[in-house]
Amino acid sequence: MKMLHNVLEFFKNLPAKNCSECGQQMDEQHECYGNKCDKCMGISEL
Ligand SMILES: [Zn+2]
């Protein structure tokens, strides 16, 4: 099962998603908002 282990390691080592505005690290669950964090998404509406 060495291949499976390598795949898991690959996903574990994926770089964290960061906000394109402030660079803050975002959770995967915010992916639907695009590439900005909640804070910047709110500010961008002003
Ligand atoms: Zn942000």
C-alpha cells in the first residue's frame, strides 16, 4: 500500500489556501467564496 500512502501524503502537503487580498490562511470550506477570506469579501462590497 505504498502508493496509497504517497497519495495521502500528497494531499496532506498541499499548500494552504490564502486570501488574495490580505494573505490570511483560509479554511477549505470557504472555497465557494472564491480566493478571498470572509473579511475581505465583506470589505470588497463597500
Ligand atoms: Zn482577506
